[in-house]
Amino acid sequence: MRLLDFDYALPREQIAQAPARPRDAARLLVLSREDGAMAHRIFRDLPDYLRPNDVLVLNDTRVIPARLRGRRAGGGAVEVLLLRPEGPDVWEALIRPGRRVREGARLVFKEGVLEAVAGPRTASATRRVTLSCRGDLRSLLDQIGEMPVPPYIERPLEHPDDYQTVYAKRDGAVAAPTAGLHFTPALLDAVRSRGVGIVRLTLHVGLGTFRAVETERIEAHQMDAEWYEVTPEAARVINAARARGGRIVACGTTAVRTLESVAAEDGAVRAASGWTRLFITPGFRFRATDALITNFHLPKTTLLMLVSAFAGRERVLGAYETAVRLGYRFYSFGDAMLILPNPQYVRVQPRASGAHPARGRPR
């Protein structure tokens, strides 16, 4: 398929610059995979669409403040985004402005406390850097690092945890699994009260998720590897739910890629950890994912391709067109979609006490 097959137009003002307050006040477009039927709700209405024996799968990766601003020794400003460690002191990273930073250049973020030496380029067009720090690196990042929010978020974060899920636990991501940003502790309790299991797995979001597709034919794109883990307990709960007739509801494209990376032909998942380069495009056969919670993604991205594979490209782009027309908010801090197997699950009657999108867009 062509990259242009996954393009669409979006008014700039519909790119969300801050999350809904509270988080679960975001809008929720509910979509049927079978016939494209839609309903328009609020994210806190999610439990209405879940059933006993279902399992909600969350990615518990935690974003680290991995963006460092400093200067070249004797030179100009430099920005380094730490991607993943390759050794005790060596990290794969992105450097800006990359062409001006030669191999061997000394980079200073806090004089005598945190510095780096720029290393060679990698096959993925990233760089290696060797860090020199006085004290614990993670503590230093908390002090002087910045959250690596996407460039389309132009406002500073109002709160440090805005770009972090409430269940984030395991440090390692350089971008948030944004579908999970809508959950609150109270909403997770409401999900459990429905008899729905909640399982956590881990995929540390890196370049594999957000690197731009630059090939005209999407099949030529190569995903970067991202580290994942599915524990034996998580696999047991997921497989037991499927055996009872429950649905596996993945929260986010990263949860889908992890599930499908460890799924057998019959849909059973295995406990495993390692690196995945799974690239899901239309034509992919989903074995372990029955329903999907996801945000509205950028045009021409691997995330939009995955959602199109799950629900059909025309159906997804049609839903996006509807969302644009109705004023939904897009991208990381925007509104959400819930994609369900068939129309009978979509047409759930709203609760009388629930908020309705017609009453205004949450901000």
C-alpha cells in the first residue's frame, strides 16, 4: 500500500495542547469493526462497553525525562534525547543539531555533574553517546531532564505527570502510551467492578512507535526494535479469560503489538520478554486482540496503519472524518476511540446520569 493511503486533513486547532480535566472527561468515539456503526460518548463511560470475563490490557511503561538541553564544549546549544541504554554508560540517542556535533565532541548538560561524549552514527541514523555523571543518572534526569513530549504539543506541561499514565511503573519509555492517559484510579475501579480483569504488560515506547515512515510503499518501512515483557501471570490471566469467552481489550497500539508478538495461532499468549519489530499493516491477522482503545493518530504513521489494519482503512478514515467534523481533539492529549467487534456492542444505551458529548467539549 502507498503512504498516501493513510493521509487525512486536520485543522490545526484540533490538535490538543493539554489533556482533558479530569482525564476521563475526554470524548470517546465507539466504532464497530464489522459495519462502521458509531456512538459518541465520554471516556468515563467505557465500563458500559465491557463485560464480565473481559480483560483490559495496559502498558505500564513509564516515560523518563530523557530530553537533555546543554551545549557543546566551546560551541553552541545542543539537545540530546536518550533512547535506550546499550551499556553501563553508553546510550543510543538522538542529537540536535546532529550534523554540527562531530564524533568525539564533548557535550555539557551540567558542568562537572552530567556530561557526554558524542559517538558514531548507528544503522538507524541515531547516535551513541557515552555519559559521564556524578551520582545516580535517574536522579539527575529527574532534576535536569525534560519530558520528551511530541513537537506538536507547543505549550509547556502544566503538571509533570500530564504525560504519564496513572499506572505507569517501569522506567524506559521516551513517549507515553497515550491511550492510557485517559484513565483515572476511579475509572479503573469502575472497570474492575464490572468483573473485568486488568492485566499489565510492558513495552518501552521508542523510535519503533513514532519514527516517521519515509518510504512510498509502506511495506518497505523497517520498524526499530522495542523491548517488551509479558509475565507468566499476565499470560495466565489473558488465556483464562479467553477460555471463558471473555474479550481481550488492548489499551493502545503498544499493547496490541506486544500481545500479537507473543500470540500463537490459536490466540493464546505466552510469557516472554525481548525485542519486537512487529509492523502491523492492513492484511494482518489479529490473533490475541478482540477490542482496542486508541487515540486519534497523526497521518501517515505506523500507529494509524495499525488501527486501519484492525478496523479497515476506509472505516477508520471515515471515523476520523466524522471526528474532525464533530470537533474531537486529536493526538497525544486528544480524545479516544473504542473499536469493538460488532455493532451490537456499540449500541449501548447511555446511562441517564452520564455526560454526553453534546454538552460541550472537555478541555
